[in-house]
Amino acid sequence: MIMQEFGTTGEKVSRFCLGCMLMGTAMDDNTSQRVLNHFTEAGGNFLDTANCYAWWMGSGEFVGDESENVLGKWMQERKNRHEIFLATKVGGRLKNPHNIRGADGIPEWDRVPGEYEGLSAGVIRKGIEDSLRRLKTDYIDLYYTHVYDKNTPIEETLSVLNQLVKEGKVRHIGCSNLTVAQLKEAREISKRLGVRLYTAVQQEYSYLHPKQGVDTGIVEHVDAGQLEYIKANPDITLMAYSPLLKGIYNSEEKRKRYYNWSNFDSTENARKLEIVDKLSRELGVTGNQLVLAWLLRQEPKLIPILGFSNEEQYRENIAALTITLTDGQLAEMGR
């Protein structure tokens, strides 16, 4: 596993971050532990979770504790907490995950944003203590604000995060799903207050980009303006979530089943998919593996978060580390 600098923090983290979202739900404990063992034995050290993963699975039996519980148990049994760069998030947990399920048990997604706990000082204080308990640790390496909270003054959020750093419960802070304007504002306020700056931003980022003007809800897909801002501020690390858009690069059938495909169904993306199909055949790899290898060569340098719902998908993804793309192939793929 190749390691890289994490912004300007002095930390060294693995080039892939392991997305642990579905551990304890779609993946049982034993499968989750096999994946965690394989990833760390291969040299990986960066794990990503949140205090709401994954309440939406099943038909109401999960509340969002599951992923953190699996990681805490695994680290305790392996006695390897000191070897792990551990990230979790606060703000996206639901006040009551049962409130937004219909009679059929299916989440009513249009109601979900109104149920987020948000980023008040009280929520963050309770959130960190609960996460530390589930993760069986006394500190978090990277603590993200999970969603944008328009109802809480950003000064309140940044101040309590800074206090957690002072108390040693958090080492670095990050944010997720912010526009570039919101990210700039947060960093400017941090400088004015003399508190910790966000050192990471976690956004959706993949080879395909949404069509102009589509409503992506709370999801912020990286755009050119954000890339320029990150390039100009090397102390921020870009973390790319959903880098494979639910694995759509392997087949047209998966694309048709992807619930957000209408946001990506454009002439430009059709052209890019033809390139993915062509190069993956030439290289003897899957489309998903090709896209992960492409992401590892992007500037500004970013860290893809591997997402998967079973061990087979994980092993396909991690194998992308062995793919070497030439400058000509990168030029053909473009941005």
C-alpha cells in the first residue's frame, strides 16, 4: 500500500481509505473483520465511518451505531488502535430513524434532511462521547461535520470542534458536503476566531460528473471551482466518496439500476463511458478498477474512499492499486 502525506498535518495515510459504512449491516461482523484484516495487512491504515452508518439498511432494525460498533470491537480485539488513522462524522445522525419510515418500512427520503441532528454544540458534545464509546477509543484522528447545518451558527460549530481538539478527543477536523463558498466561509471564520481549520473535505467525486443544473440534494459533487480552491490550499485534503457511483462502471445494467443515473445520463458521460469500456478491455481490468486507478493520478492529489457491500467488491476495488496508467491513457480519459 502506498502512503502519502495528509495535507500539511505531518500524518501519513494510505492512498485508499476504507469506507466502513456497511459494516455491521449489509456485511456481517465476520466478513467485516476479514476485510479490515486484509486492508491493514496490506498496509492500509485509513478507516472512514460515521455515527449514522447505516440506519437505512433493513426495515428498521438499525439505528446508526452498527459500523462504529464493528470497528471498535475489531480494534479492541486486534489491539491496533495506535496503527489506525480513524475518521468518523457527526451531524448526519437522525433524531429518530424510525420516524421517517413508511408503513412498509422503506425510508421516506424526502423527510430525512429534516431529521438530521445538526451541528449544535450540544449535539457535537454528545456525538463525540457516543462515538468514542462505540469505537472503544479515547480519541478520533479525523472528525467530520457530516452535513451543512443552516440552523446553527458556524461559529458555534467551529468553536466546539476546536475545544475537542484542545481536550485531546479529536486530532484533526474535516467537513463534508459543503459548497466551495461554504468551505471558504468556514475557513475564513476559523482564522478570525483563531480556531482549528478544516484539514479535509469529503465530497462525492468520480470520473463522471452530474449534468449541469440537476438537484443533487445534500450531496455536493466536486466541481472545477472546488478543485481550484483545494489546489490553492494544500493544507486541505480532498476525500472522494462514492468514487464508483455505486459500481456503475462495470456494466450498463448497473447504470440503469443506479437510483441517481438520471443525474449523470448525458452525451458527455456517454463518451467517457466508451473510453472506460475501451481502456478496461485493453488493460484486462474492470471499469471500476480503471476509474479508481485514474483517481489515484489526479491533481490536486485526492484519497478515494473505497465503498462496497460485500467482500468480493472490496477485493476488486483494492486490486486497482496494481494498475499502471500511461500518460497517454490519462490524457485520453481526460478529467
